[in-house]
Amino acid sequence: MKLSAGITTEGFSIINDVFTKNEIEKIISLIDEKTKNNLNNNTFRQSQDLFAIRQFHKEVPETLNIIFNQNLKKIIESNFGKGYFITKSIYFDKPEKSNWFVAYHQDLTISVNKKIEAENFENWTVKQNQFAVQPPKEILEDNFTIRIHIDKTTKENGALKVINNSHSRGILRIENLDFENEKETVCEVDKGGIMIMKPLLFHASNKTINNERRRVIHIEFSRQGLPPGLEWSEKTILMNH
């Protein structure tokens, strides 16, 4: 299951049929079971427009053996090589009537265990005891994200929109994008499919307009070391990978 050159040239790629219907049903069942007992946990966030589980791979670790099936492991290894680990994961459930949308942006921060002085690490923030920082662009350029689609995602229920090849220009202010001359793609993905993207790819999503739910597991990967004294706060090495 080798990707096209798309991930390098365009900054993203869509692959359908990575998970069977049975695998998706098992993942949903494990999430539902864990959610019932954890709604007071602060990594579980619920509002009218969005339900999210932060640190998903730690909160629902039972899903990892299903998520990292032979298909996904082959895709990662054949396109990126070995040595990558999970650095962050979030489960998003965008309900049927959600008005939640996200404007165009790049994913510029990583989650770390504490704040230290480190060269070229800047724009520190902290939310709910979670430190985030913008690392040097070389780290972001080597990282990638996989989004696993638990529901069919179309432009009507908030599929991601991306600006093709925008990842190749480093860290950019959005006003430096010439939208008139950029190529925009709506990334529709089947249930059981995945989207792979680079963090510096400009991406956005619209409101849901067709009363259909959109559930996605978003997992970020890196193989980069951090400066002495700093650690990836959610680092998880997959032992069977």
C-alpha cells in the first residue's frame, strides 16, 4: 500500500479501505464503553458542537491493536520508514447538528512535558497542565498526522479542506497565501479510510450541513529527539510496530 508521491508534493494523501467494517465497529464500541464512564474526566470534552477525547491513545489504549493493523503499519513504514512514535492523539466527534468550524491554519505546536529555555522553541502555551510549544520547522517538516475516519466524511459534514502543496513553504502567515491562485481540495474520505497530512499543510473545516455525524481519530507522529530536559508529553512507542 505505497502512497503516491502526493504526500511529498501535495502534503496529503487519502487511502480508503484501510480498516474493515468489523474493525471500525470494534473501535466505536471501545470508545462508547470508555466514554460512558469518563464524562467527568478533563480529557473528555463535550459541548453542543463537539465531543473530544484528548490523549486518546492513553485514554482508550484498547483501540491501538486494531488501529495499527497490518495495512496501517505497512503504509507508515513504506512511506516514512521506521522509528516513528505517537506524540499526540485526539478523537473528534462532530455531531449531526454541529456549527463548529475551523479556519485555515497550520499545526505549529507540539505537546511537551514542561517549559524550558531551548533555542528555536517559542510561543509557549499551557492549557489544563498541558504545555505546548512551536518547535524548529525541521521537526514539523519531518512529522506527519494520520486521520482515521470512523464515518464517511464529505464536504457536507465538515471534511477537511486543504491548500495543496502549502506545506512546502515552511511556516507562513495566512495573509501570505494568495488564495486566488492556490489549489484547494476538499478531502472526502470513506468510512474506514484514512487521510495522511503534513503539519505545515494549511487546512480548515466547514460546518456540518447534512445532519450526518463525523467521527475522526487524529494521531500525530514523530521520530525527532527534543533538547535535553524536554520530552514529548504523550510519547508512545508502539511495541508491535
